[in-house]
Amino acid sequence: MRNTRRGLKRDQWIDLARCLDWELTYVDEKQVFPELPSGRPWLSHEAWRDWDEPYRTTYAEYVETQHAKEVALDQLRDELGRVENFERLDRAWLSAIKLHAATLPLAEFAAVVGNLRAGRFGRTSAWRTAATFGALDELRHTQIPLLLMHELVRWDPQFDWTHRLFHTENWVAIAARHLVDELLVLADPIEFSIATHFVFETGFTNLQFVGLAANAHRVGDRMFEKMLQSIQTDEARHSQAGNPVLAMLVQRDPERAQYLVDKWFWRSWLFFSVVTGIAMDYLTPLPRRSASFKEFVEEWVLDQFQSSVKEAGLALPWYWEQFLQSVEHYHHRVYVSAYTYRATVWFDFALPGPDERAWLREKYPRAFDSIAPIWERLAERCLKAGPNVEWHTHGFTPIGFCNLCQLVLSGGTAERNTANTLVHEGAPYIFCSEPCRRVFQREPERYAGHKDVVKRILAGEAPANLLELLQHFGLSQETRGRDLQRGDYPWLQQRKLMA
Ligand code: MN
Ligand code: MN
């Protein structure tokens, strides 16, 4: 416990210092906190006055703790943040870093906006203080990876996509913006708190900041490991703002509370299964994998999310069975689809060989056998294509995207794709899954006007020809994704000799 100069103990003044809401006299509460930016249901300050979260950080404590974190990371960057440190790493792992670095840091910047809105329109001063620290946290989560990756751009131009992705019309950027703009920029503080703090941060970010950090450690990438861990300590604190907001909504409008948890769990799940699922099960070198993505999900998402939903007095999302099936199948299907469309992204892909496939089969006994034949066909094509491998194992037709999540229509299993359609006000829509369709149906005014890649092509706003589309996506010869070995794998060479 720290003492102030007057000798008061922290717990003697903290309650007073955290509750600095004054009584309004010449304006009323609704003018200061209008419903639109403050969130529904609109309740008086009186209803929110007991809002509390466990960290109860003061500004002095915040500055001291954060300063120590910055100093530690800065020292590490001097030792481990140079090109030569990254040159030593496995190239598939570098692809995992490129995927993380492009999708997360600018989303963190959107989270600054979401937190600042709560820092102004949160309904108690304790909430507003926690949100202000949250905004400062998210700013460092933007700046640290931008700074680290900037060093690498001169060595490998694909790292330029750390900053570039969100400013392009690349299909991954369209999907990522569709998610983070709604989650972090559009949402009012109540939806933001439940969606971002309770679902996204408490439910999922441990996959990336703890699980992927464990892989980074095994790969020998200490810089990335320590960066993720430093970020995670902030997430663990500011995500606690979500529980008291959710508790209030459960009390006042349980139906909407359930809807928001269901919606954001599904949307967050799709995002993490693409980013973390691919990084863990395909881009982490096989001998360095500590566990499968599914095992991380079981450990970090399933147990914890199920109990926190129960504690909040809510039910599991209605699509829980579909979610469990998706844990087995979805990211495998996205990865193989993206492999055959790899020139459209900014990182390189590995073709899983016999050892990787054996590992995947062991980890995903219910799903991998239906994926394996696709890899086998691609391996055969690689053998036949020789030096022309890039285009011989690549698709040329624009692929279909979900009108809600904007990701490839890869839901379901090999036997039964879960894509489904809807006509809304005379216009056709397609979705990767039932949960995506139901979210759209509940809030069509939010989503109906958005154009996915195919709709843009049909409207003449994007080219259909693949090479032109790559340019439109912001990719050059140097930056577009390739097969990591140019199809030249030792296990394929062996096969060739035996044939
Ligand atoms: Mn963050
Ligand atoms: Mn956060």
C-alpha cells in the first residue's frame, strides 16, 4: 500500500477519488450523456453508481507500471529487435508474424477510439477512468508492433503490410475492417464493453497473447513472445471493465445481453480461428508446436467462456453445436482455400507434408481426413508443375465471400458446406453459416449496404481478372504471397525419385 504525503492509506482515499461524478445543475443528464453515444438501455447515473472493476488502478500506479513495461521492452528491442535476430527464424514462422502484425496493431488503434468513447460517455467516473487507461493501453499495442516491424521493412517488404493492410481494399482488410469498425468504432460503450472486453478480450485474446506467445518461445522468437506478453498484461486489466457492464445489461435487458454475447462470440471466433488457427497449426514449424489450435481453444476459450457466461446468468450461444464443429473444421478449410489464393495476401504459405498431415490427423481425427485429399491433389500438381508451381496450384476465379463476416465461404464440413442464402428487400445475400445470417437478419440496417469483393466486381468497382485484382488488393510482385518453398519440398523430391 502506498501512502500519500498526508499519510492516508490507499484504501482510505481510493473510493472517494474514483467517484468524482458531480451533480448536474444547468443541464440534465440526458444532455450530457445522450442515448446514442452512451448506449442502450439508457439508465440514470444512480443506476450505474456502484459500477466497479477489480483493478481500481490510479493514474500514479498506471504510469509507474506502464513505464516499467516500456523500459523492459525497449531494452529487449535493443538486444533482439534487429534484422539479424529475425533472419535466424523459420520462414513459416515469419509468415505467422506477418499475419499477426498486419491484422492486430491497427485494430488496436480502432480500440483506442472505442475506449475513448467510453472514457467520455461511460456512466460513472470509475468506468471512464478505466476506459481512459484502456485507450492508453491500446495506443501502445498499436505503436509497439509498428515500431518493431518497421525495422524489418528494408529487409522484407511484406512487413510493410503491418501498417498497410487496413488502408487497402484487400479482401482480408475488407473482412477485418467490417469486424473492427463495428466492434470498436461504431459500438456504443455498452455494446463495446460487452463485445470487446467480455467476449473478444476475456474470451479470445489469450489465444494470441498467451498461446501464440508460447509458440514464439519454442520457436526462439523472444522478441515477439515478450511483446505479446507485455500486451497481455494490459488486456487482462482493462478487459475487466466488461463484467460490470454485462451484469447491468443482464439485469435490465437480458434478451439483448444474450444477443450481444452470441453475436460477438461468433464474430470473434471467426477472426481468431483464421488468424491464430492458421498461425498455430500451419505456420508454426512442426517440431516447435506446443499444442494444436483446438487444444488451445479448449484450454483458453471453452472452459473459461462457458463458466463466465454461466456466472453472468446467460445461456451458451444457441449455435454452440455448430461452434464445436467449427473448432474441428473451419480454419483447415480456410487455410487450404487461402493456399490456392495465396497471391492475394502479403505472407507466404507452407504446403503441409506427410509429417504435418500425420500430426494434423492425430490432432483433428474427426476432420482432417476430409481435408487431406485436397492437399494430396495439390502435392501432385506441385510435382507436375515444376518451376511453374505458383500458378499451377492457384485459383483464378474470384471466390465467394460471406455477406456478414466477409470471409471465404468455408463453413461446415467437406460433406456439407454451411453456406446459406437470404433475399432481403429484393436483393440476394449469401452467408458462410447460420449464425452469420441470423446476425444480418437482426440488424440488416447495419449490414445490408456493405459490398463484399464479389459485389464490388459485379458493380465494376473491382477487376475480375486475377492479376488486376492483385493490384487492386495493393499487392506487388515483391509482396504477394507465395508457396514458401516454391513447391520444392524434400518430401516431394523423394517422391519424384521413387516414381
Ligand atoms: Mn490491445
Ligand atoms: Mn484491449
